[in-house]
Amino acid sequence: MIRLNRRKILIAGAVAPFTISSAQAASYPERPIRIIIPYAAGGVAETVTRLLAVGMERKLGQKLVIEAKPGAAGNIGTLEVARAEPDGYTILVAAANNFVINQFLIKMPVDPLTALVPIAKLADVPIVLFSNPSVPARTLTEFIAHGRANPGKLNYGTPSSGTVNHLFIERLKQATGLDLTHVPFRGSPPATMALLANDIQLFPVGLAAGASHLREGKLTALAAATEQRLPALPDVATVIESGFPGFIASNWWGMAAPKGTPDTIVRLLRAAAVEALDDPAVAERFATLGLLVPHETREQFVASLKSEADLWLQTIQRGNITIQ
């Protein structure tokens, strides 16, 4: 069993020492930049990165070469970037898990919070709590009441164990005393099908996964784990409005570089990413995918990583959560 009472630190030799001269930083970039995505090709990360690539390439004057490096819940690709030379030519685009959760549940030789330099949050995927219409609940408050009246009889699904989706419901269980059974799936599509079949009664996932079924009346949106109501769901209360202050969750995607990357390079990469995100065509495409464009400064992004990591570590410890 993995010890969760302290943060892991970089082990000796985990990241090779490397320095880059000011002249090299000033002339950056001089060749194509590798973007490592720690998941299989064709997913949200690749879609987001390719949408931003056009604008970023225009700003940087070099091509972005996108490489999928899946495995170990994203740890393989994340570690490759953490161990890369900090010269700005190997960059990570990864999910919240890879920054603020995996190090507490899966053995890692580095802590991403210290081994990586955050550049920018690229996309927010707010969690929406979906239920099957056969469940006698149209709001989160009603679902909690139904769950309390039927302890151990309701299931909730997630795209995988140890995800933001999983930990958010565990946090909700800890706050309410609900007795729900976790059913992990291999991705959102099979979990959505299980919800439609009422094999599970609750599924926390991004809006895009359930939007069409919601419009057809095949699913119910109980609440959104956002600070304010989603524009696409103006009649659906937030979890905060349902009586749970601070209950916000997003399976967001962010960009980072290896520790030691010069600040001039980090600032240039961030400027390119922000400029690409400001493109109205990108924002429009994001909306069709159920993604929100983040509007965080780099300082806000860095601060949010620490606070979110602390929150999920506390949730894991309280629930004695492990993954196989």
C-alpha cells in the first residue's frame, strides 16, 4: 500500500542536470517543439493541442510535433517530460490527474508539483452530475435524500479509478454520509451507456458526454460542480447552490515544461498558448466540445495546483482510497 502522509520528492538522478545559456534562451525556438500527451491518440488532450497548435505555431515560428505517450494513467508521458532537458523543446499537455492526483495514488519517482514548471491551463472540463431519469430525483438535494433512504443500493460510475470524477464523488460521500458503490469504467462512453441502462445511477462527467442524451430526456442533470451556473445549463443549480460551499471540480488540461526551463522560454510558450486560446474560432470549437476557455494568470494556475493537490490528498486520506 502506498503511503499518503507526505508528498514525494524528486529522487536523486530522476531529472538529469542541464543548463541552458541566456543566448540559447534568447534565440528560442530554433527547431520544432515536441508536445508530449500522456494518453492515447485521438482523445481530448490531442484535440485541444491540435486546436491550439495553429495559433501557437504562428506565434513561435516553429512546428509543434504532437506525440502520444500513453501508459500508467499518464505517468509514462509525464515522466518523460519531467526527465527531459529543460530547453523548451519537450513540453507536456496533460490532465489534472497528472499534476495533482497521481502522485498520491500511483508510485512515481517524481512529484509533478516540483518536477514540472506550469505554463498555462488550456481547457476546463467542468464536472456535471448526471443521473438516470428513473431515479426519483431531479436535483442533487433530491438525489442525496434518495440515497440516504436507500443506503448501499445506488451505484456511481467514473471513467477510471483515481480520476477527478472519482475523487469528487468520494468527497461528496464524505460530506453527506452517502453509501454509494463505485463502478470504474474504461473511459466515459461505456460509463454513459451504463447510466442510460440504469446500471449506475450517478455519473460525474463533462457536459459533452451527456448533452445529447440530456436533450432527448434520457438523462437528468442534477448539478454542476462549477462556481457559477453553466451557460448551457441555466436551470441546473451548482453543487455550491445545493449546499456544499467550495465543491468545484474540473477535469482540466494544462501545459508544463521540465523543471529548470528558463523563465523567458516559459513566458514565450505561455504567450503563444494564451494568444491561441483568444482566437474566436478556438473558443467556438471549445464550446461544441463542452470545454471552457480558462482565464487564469500563470500565478493563479500555480496557486491552484497546490490547493487542488492538497484537497485531493485530504480526500484520499480521509477515505483511505487506493487503486489497484
